[in-house]
Amino acid sequence: MSANREHIVENRILSVQNPLSLRSVLEIVVFTIVLAFVLKLCVLDAIHIPSPSMEPTLLPGDFVLVNKLVYGARITGIPFVRTQNGEVHLPGFRSVERGDVVVFEPPVAAENDPITRSSLYVKRCVAVSGDEVAIRNGDLFVNGLRASVPETPVGGLGEGDNTAPVRVPKAGDRITLTSSNYSVWSHLINGEGHAIACTESGTVLIDGIPEKSYTITQDYLFVLGDNRDHSYDSRSWGFLPERNVLGEAMMVYLSFAPSGGVRWNRFGSIVR
């Protein structure tokens, strides 16, 4: 009898020492992997800042958390789910606003750049669809008012940097097409999924059909780097489709100086 009791006690001790079965461990591992995948897909992502274009807000060597939930995550390639453009857009809390530091995929007009075409961009949204943007002697004006946005102490838009007022395209806007403004709108129309060309006689063709006007189907943004004298942005490649935005830069969670040292003072810095 005593031997049986000892055997039972021994089994109980073993069960306490090994409370998790192999199946339980596998379930925990799978759950953790799935949770991490869902978080990266829909909630948070992380990017590395390679250039000084957003100084002083973001420095080269910063690692930044991206809030994908705020604008609504855009998910592509979901198995067994068919959508018109191959993408599912989850509902967000709000749209992109002026002043937001946004992380986005480069538009069609910027994809020819050999250095950055495979990278995500980080810039500040200074104007949203329907706004009028102009640059006068290096000063930024939005809807006729001088815009107060962060910039490098030694930066600016550059002396003599001027552009005529231009409306940031909004879904439903109808634009006139001519041979003279073909180069202005060709990348945008191409990015909306159409083949556009201009004949030697000056006729603009969209999907092979002569057109004198075009109706915009998406909303767009105008974005700039805070270090504007050293930024490749909307001044170079035009308007950013709002659908290209992946999320809002939220917080610096790690930072390394170009020299290799750790910038401890930047850990936990909120991006504003």
C-alpha cells in the first residue's frame, strides 16, 4: 500500500514540475506568432530612418514605431478574399491631417529613383485634398495663409524657391488635359490605373481614347520633409495618393548615431 502511495505522490510531483504538455507549448508558440503577425499587419510596424530629410524631428539612425491603426490598415494578399483592387482597407479613427508625420509607399512618379524606390518614405503632410498650396520665396502657404510647420533651424524651402498656387487633387475633381500640362498629370493618371500618352499632334490619349479632360478618382496629399533643403518630396514627384499612406510615425524606440554610438536620449521620443 505504501509503495502505491509513494508512486502516486511521485506522479503528482512530476506533473507539478512539468505542468505544460508539448501540445500546450505548441499552442502558445502558434498563438504568439499569429498575434505578432496580426499586430504587424494591422496595428504597429517599425521603420528605420536612413536620411536627414526629416531633421530635426527624425534623425538618421532612428528606429520608429508606426501606428497603422489610426488611418485604417491596408491589407493586401488575404487568402480566399477577393476585392476590386486586391486590397482590404480596415476602418480607421480619422483621415490624414495637416501636420501629421506619415509613412507611405512611394508614388509612381518617385519609383524611378534608384536609391529610394524600394524604401518606405517618411514626410510631413502639409496639405490635404482640396487645399491650395503655394511657395513664395521659400515660405509655404496653404489656402492663402503662411503655414507654420517644423523645419530645420538652418533649412527652409530655399531662396528663390517659388511655385504657383496649385490645388491638391480631390476625388471628383475634373481636370483639363492638354499637351502642355500632360507631363504634370501623366504620373497621377497612370497611378490611378490608366495608360496615358500624348501624340505628336498634341492629342492626349487615355487607354487609347482621345480625352480633353479627366475626373480624379482618389484623394491626394502634399508632403514635405522638415529638412526641406535636403528632402525628396512632393516638390519633386508631385502629389501623394492618400491610399499609399501606411500609418503615422508615432515614437522613436531605438536610435544609433552614424558614428555607431547609442542615442539614449531619443528612446521613447514622441514624433510630433
